[in-house]
Amino acid sequence: MAQKTIDTYDASQIQILKGLEAVRRRPAMYIGDVSIRGLHHLVNEVVDNSIDEALAGYCNSIEVIINKDSSVTVKDNGRGIPVDIHPDQQRSALEIVMTVLHAGGKFDKKAYKVSGGLHGVGVSVVNALSEWLVAEVSRDGKVYRQEYERGIPVTSIKTVGRRKTTGTKITFLPDGEIFKKRNFSFHIISERLRELAFLNSELKIAIQEEKSGKQETFRYRGGLLEFIQYLDQGRNPVIRKPVYFSAERDRVPVEVAFSYNDSYTENIYSYVNNIHTIEGGSHLVGFKTALTRSLNQFAIKNKLLKGKDPNIIGEDVREGLTAVISCKVADPQFEGQTKTKLGNSEVKGIVEGIVNEKLSLYLEKNTSIGRKIIEKCKSSAKSREAARKAKELTRRKSALENDTLPGKLADCSIQNKENTEIFLVEGDSAGGSAKQGRNRRFQAILPLRGKILNVERRSVEKMLSNEEIRTIVSALGTGIGRSDFDIEKVRYNKIIIMTDADVDGAHIRTLLLTFFFRHMRTLIEQGHLYIAQPPLYRIWAGNSEHYVYDEEEREKVYKSLTASAKNKVNVQRYKGLGEMNPEQLWRTTMDPDGRTLLRVTIEEAFEADHTFSTLMGDNVEPRRKFIEENAKYVRNLDV
């Protein structure tokens, strides 16, 4: 009989993980990752349960508190999680919800007709990944409490008081064994809460941070109308008031709001059950199709298109458009790379029919507004034609041809783009160090001279007259513009912005982010754009040397060296990449084995849109207000 070897693979090696053990073993499968993004996803999961109570019509108030000990409390005035004994499990329903995956009231559509958290893993995953969690439920005139540690109940459910109102209160501390950093961001949480308040007009959502004293309350009775006004705060409107309508068809409620401004970009945000469908889907296709058809029909009916006018196509209709589409779907099917693309084919027809009907009626009653929109579309069509001619001229000069790369690009040697990366580096000096320090096999370097063009309110032909932008487009190989951009032609897997850690570097980084967000957003959506994180300080004493990346780490390292080192402790503050020699730049910022990269994501797209239009647009008043409101939060300003 053959002996088992170390490589034997049989039934004895099949592991069965019980309870929430699988969550702790592979947390990224449930929350994406265990970085800052995953940490904040825990809050979203708990809040989503309260939002589902609001969608069901039982909750109109949610409160989030970032406590001094870095725990978070989420309170709502919903019905309260049931605490009675489950007939099959012979355990409290609260304990089952908190400790069992795929346990909840959202599957048979009796307790919840629609919900955002459809998979039933939310709060139990939060519980599993928390050092401790306390659940308090107000229900049936009593207050019930149960405590957990790393997903395991450590107390039974106890009655701890009496209360006439109902609701659920969850307090949890993320587990330090899972998350290296447990500092919650007031800004990150508040922006998600603001978004939810826009999407649920009857809901009041409050947040406070005990340590700093910061607090916000979000309540937007105007719903999507106020959402559009918020997004367009820094832009010049073409029509005075956003268009809004809502309807329900085949038990699918649909809300739409949109407006036009004099920018050259489109900004459409689509949601299903309060989930931001980043990759769009059938509801977005239905909206776009109906918008183009309805506006063309209005233009033809009112004889607004002359013989010499170019035809109005989809991209003309969407230039300068800001829109929000929100649907409630009982059984949404999500697909796509990030599972945020609606796949329900029937929703396309529902949205398309509602938009056709409602928009046609609106335009009949508001012909003057319709005429303004058509004039904007005609102007966009002319700009599209001018951009096409400009791109053809640029191609003839070989500025955008993939086989004619810019002279200052130091390309990498391997051809497989999956393993390549390009650094967009501020300045020739840092570019020179990066070229010397890089791994030539898979790293390309593109030095940029000075600040690139602010593209916030620039047409494509205007952008193509800027040398730095032409160089970037040429190096990446994707082309530019809605009709020419092709993500499949991108030459590098990672595009890394590397700028100095000072005010000028931050400005250049913002200009580059604005460019990518407005004109190559797909690169962000598919995870190709990153920001390099060069060290802020070099600290050394004798042979001991450390590179640190934030003030908190600097304090720890300095105190540690002061306590233990015999030699003088030296601290060097890096203001620019050029202050590091090639070997230092490689070791701290470019070496994949030792660097830290910040991946640019699109989850907070609406807030990024608002910030870019406020800071980079022409309207001075919103920019002044933004700076006044945020200046008090600045900790280290290098001028």
C-alpha cells in the first residue's frame, strides 16, 4: 500500500470553517480589503441595515458616532431587530442575525420589499471582524442587550431597561488583529451619509466625532433636486432649475433629476436601492436612450435643427449634463468587474418608458427651457466636429500615434502590459532620479514640466493644444474623448502620479486627477490609477535609519531612537522628490516590495465631482466658501 506523501490531497485535507471563522480567515472576500477602505466598509454595512428600515418605511432618523476609543456607534429609530426565539434555530433572532452568515429578513420580501444589503452577510461580518460589539434593541417597550467578542456571544440577551420608542443601536470596535489602522475618517463616513440623505428625502442622518467635536446633520427634503444643485454648485447653469420627475412601473419606482451647465463633461450618477452603480447598467442605458430620443423629437417637432446643423447624437446630449437616476428594484442582479452594474434587462424598458413619457410632457409645458437645452446640444455637436478635426490634425502630426512615443518618455522593456507601470513625475530633477533608480524592465518614467492645463472647463481641442496633456495621452496610448478613448489600448497596468509633498506638488496632483477624472475616468474605475506615497521624513541616528510617511509615525520613531540611541537623532523633512538620490527614491517610493501606493477609486465619485468643480471651476464664491469651511481642518500646511 502506497504511503501518503506531503503532497497528498485527499478528503482529510478538506477544511470546514464553522460559523464566522471563514470571515476572519479571509476578510477581504467579504469587505474588499483590510485597509482604510475595508475599515470604513464596516460602518457602511451597519448603516445599510438602518437604511433598509427607512426604505421599508419604519425609520426616519439615523445617527453615527465616532467614539473616542475608535469604536463606532450606529443608532436608528426603526422597528428594532427581533429578539424572540427563532422556531427552527431555538435561538434569539438577534443572536442569529449577529452571528450567522446569510441570515436576515431580506430574502422572502415579506419584511423588506427592497433593500441595499441583499446578501445577509453585513452585520454578522462586522461582528466577526470586531474586537467587541454590543447590540442594543428597543422593542416591545423594553431595551435588550447582548455583547460579542470577535463574533462570539459572551453574554446572553438581557433586558436592561424600558423604553417606549423602538430602534437598534450597534457599537463596535474593529479588531486590531485584522486592521493595522483603526482610525475612522469623519470625512469618508460623512460623505456616504450625505449621499444617502440625498437619495432618501424623508431621512435625517447625523454624524459626530467625539474626539474633534466635528458634527454634521444631513436632511434634504428636496432629494435629488438638492443633489443636482450640490453637484453643480461650482458650475454655471444653462437652465435655472433642474428637471425632476418620478414614477413607478411594474413595481419599480424610478426617480430622475438632471440639469445642464456650460462645462464640456457629463456627470451621471446612477443608483439601485441606494447602491451607487459605478459601472451603470440597464437603468442607465434606458435613461441615455430616452434622453437622446426625447430631445431629438422635441427639436424636430419645433424645427430647431437647420439644414447645416450637424445631427444631435448621444454624446452631444450629455455634454454639460449632470444627472442622478435612482431606482428601487425588488430583486436586483448585479454584475461587472466591481459587481455594481445592474443586469436586470427589464429595468431598461421601465426607465426608458418613464423618461420618454415624463420628459416629453415636461418639454411640452416648458418649451423655453427645451429650446435652451437644444441650443446647448447644438453647440456640443459643433464642438464635437471641431474636436474631431483637431484630433485628425494632431494625428497627422503623429502626436497621438502609439508608434510615435514622446521623446522624454523613458519606456520599459517588457511588452506584457499586465506587469508594467508608468510614473508621471513632477519636474525634470525628480524625473532624472526616477529614471536612474527605476527597474527598467517594467517601470516607465514620464517627467512633466510645471503645472498641466486645468481641464475643468476646457474643450478637447483646447486640451490637445497643451503639450503636457498631448504627451500624457501619447504615452498612455488610449486616445482621448468620448468617441476615441479605448481602455483596451492602455500601455501600462499601473499609472502612478508621483509629485512633491508640498503645495505645488498637491496642486499638480489635483490637476492630474481632474484630467483623469473628467476625461479618462474608466482608468480609475478599472483600478489603473495610483498616487505614490513618498516619505515625509528621514530619521537617523548612527547606523539606524528610518523613512516615515506621516506625523504620527515620525513621533513614534523619534521617541524610540531618542530613548535607545547613543548618537544624536537627526530628522530631515523632504519637501521634494529631488532631495532623494536614485537609490533612496527606489527604496522608499518605487520598489514594489517596500513602497506604499494609494489606489484612486471612484466610490465617492459624486463628492469628487463636487470638489473638482468647486476648486477648479470659474465660480469664485463656492471656492471661497469651500476654503473657509475646510481651512480649520488643515494640520500641516507647507507654503
